[in-house]
Amino acid sequence: MTDWEIVAGILGMALITALTRGFFLISNKALPMPDWAKQGLRYAPLAALAAVIVPEIVMTQGALINTWQDARLYATAVGTAYFFWRGGILGTIISGTAVMLLLRIGLGW
């Protein structure tokens, strides 16, 4: 690629990014959104988080784990149980991390 092609590509991507991110700022009035879209957007952060976390828990190097001797499963179970028991995020993180460390360091999983 020549230098001009690289510059044109960067400027084109910058323009597309500015247009798509600033699309809702262009209009002076609020754009109406259907109720079903508003309801769906309430679950978008949870769905995105699950899409990132779940594969990390149940997969290793692109394949499903095939053993119960995986510290991530037990750390997830303990963290989930703590969250439903007490409801605190910090305690959930600490309990899950503690189980993960105990199983990884203590048992070598």
C-alpha cells in the first residue's frame, strides 16, 4: 500500500466512526424508540458480559473443558452462591478468587 492509501483509509475510518457515534447528536429533537427496543436494550450489558465471561469459564484453548478438575468451575459456583446469599460484588469477587487460588495453588489444578 502506498502512503496515500494508508492516509485515505485512516481518514475514511475516522469519518465513519465520527458519523456512527455522532448520529444521535445530529438531530435537535429526540428520536423515538419503540418500547420493545427499549426493553431489549436493558439486557444488552448483561448479554455482553455473559458473552465474554461464559466462554472463559467453560472453554480452554477453543474447546470445551472435559474434566471436573478445573478450578474455574468451582470458583464460579462459589462466587455465584455468595452473590445470591449476601448480594455483594466485592464478596463475590473475593470468594471466587479465594477458591480459584486454593485449587490452583493447593491442588495444582
